[in-house]
Amino acid sequence: MAKPPFDPKDSLEALLHTAQARFGEVHFQQMELAGGPLDVLQIKDMPGYIDKLIARAGAKGQVRLPLWAKIWPCCMVQAMFLEKCPVVADGRYLEIGAGVGLAGLALARRGVRVMITDLEPDAMLFCRINALRNGLEDRVDLRVVDFTRDRLDTTFDGILGCEVLFRAQMFAPLRNFLGVHLKERPDAEVVLGTDGNRESTPFFQAASAEYDIMRRDVPITDLENGERKTASLFRMRRKA
């Protein structure tokens, strides 16, 4: 597991300077939730930043798009759900594929400990900035984790992830990861969010052998283009 690209002792101002040096102008977008707003750092000119990546890569270079930096609509739905779902008092939770950490921060605000992870080191920079900005740095741990390969040294009362099922080759590794890291208790739960149009059925069909799965579809509007979509939330508990 790689180290996040920042010093844990760095101030919010210093981290913002690092983010601006790497991504150009950044700004905080206020996400309105029932428990109050959360400020989430965003790249101000994402198209312009992507154009720079393409120019640097040249004709034959590969461009790794910063998809982790986008606040996906279903992640907002998941954050809203996590504000009011049952939690274990003094519990420990894990967010995988966190991106900017919206869901994990919404859960941490309820007083539980959350380990926020993503395979992209730069995502951890943004998550650290967001934790400091919202006064949640004492409730979150940040780690660079690839759930298809890495293993942690603990188990969790709950595991959450949003838009982590975008490649079929991730399905089996994710099931293995969840099996290792979800606590063996009846109320331990996995909460996964996905775009309703994403083809994730094979994952949940396979997981249904080990988990009781509840699905909820929520109609949403993509604020970028006004498109009507469906966000799907899946709650998974180990079979008795």
C-alpha cells in the first residue's frame, strides 16, 4: 500500500497549496445534507485539467482520468442514507473507492470512526483536505488501498462503497475483500451505491450466496446535464 502524498502534520492551507500545484485552481463545493452542509474540494476546471493531461501524454501516451475527483450522483444518495441508517455505537467503518470521501465524512459526522480509502493517492490528499475543512480529522483514518489486492489488519462494523463496480474483473476480488473485512456479527452491513444503469447484476447474483441483499432504487437528476437517472443502493448482511 502506497503512502498518501502529504505530510499528516501539514496544515489545511499547506495542503490546499499542494492541491493547487497539482490540479490548478480548486474550490470547495457545499453539499447540502440533512445533518448540515459538508464542504468538498473540487477541481474547478475539470475539462481544462483533462486537456492538460492529454497534452502531456502525447499521441501514444495513456491518460488516467481523475474519475475519483467527481461527486457522482449516487454518492450523494448514499451519503444521505448514511446520515440516518443505524450505526454501531463506537463502531468502526470502512469506505472503499472513496474518491473525495463524501460518504465516509457524512458517516464520521455521526461520531463513529471511519477509515477512508482509495487506490489513488491524490484522492487521499483531497480527503485529508475535506476532513480538515469539516473538522472531522480526528474521526477518520486515510489509507491508499486497492481492494482488489490489498488486505487490512482489522475488520469493520460496516463497509461502504460507491461506484466501485465499474469493471467486471473487480467483482470477485471485491467479494473476497468484503468477506475478509466485514465483522462476523448479524448487524454488520455492506452498503454499496451504483448508477442504476451500470451492469452490476452478476456481482450481486454471486454475492447472494453469502449475503442477504436489499435493493433500493432512488430517482435522481444529474446536476451537470439535467439527465434523469436512477441510483441503486444495496444493503448486504451475512446470511445466518
